[in-house]
Amino acid sequence: MSNTYYNPEDLKKFGKIGEFSPNLAEKFFSYYGEVFAEGELTAREKSLIALAVAHTVQCPYCIDAYTVDSLEKGSTEGQMMEAIHVAAAIRGGASLVHGVQMMNKVKEIVM
């Protein structure tokens, strides 16, 4: 067994995150539960969004959790990959749009 910085077994311990601060953990988990409850979006849609965001913020625990959750909620592999591509496109576009700032600065200096 190889050691990695992120231990997949730690994901199972997420529920114990309140050990050092039970009050704040209770508030977080209450909020978290409300966020993922059925509402304007289905639970499946919310899971796909979470999977895409997990890739954007590069959280291996979240990627594992929401890959499983998306499958359990009926998402297909194609839907999951498409959601990840949407996240990648937004992340790439956000980097590129900041190029305007660079262009403005170049024009300010050169002109």
C-alpha cells in the first residue's frame, strides 16, 4: 500500500469533523443537508453540480464522494463527464478573461 497525502479512508471520518467544535459542525451539517435537499433542482442535478465543483476546487474527497453520489442518483458516465467539461470550460474561461487585464496594462505601459 502506497502512502498519499490524501488518504481515501479519511473521507469516512468527515462526520467526525465536529469533534473539536460540535456547535459549528452541527450548523454546517444542517446547512449542508438543506442545500442538498430536493428543491428547485433535483438531488441528481445538485450532485452533478457538486461533482463539477469538486473538480474545479480539486478536492479528491469530494470527487470520490460525488462520483459515487452521482451514480447512485442515476447519472450516467456521459452526464458526469459533461459536467466536468462544463467546469473546465468555466475555469479556463475565467483564466482567459483575466487576459484583458494584462492587455490593458500592456497598452497603458506601451502607449
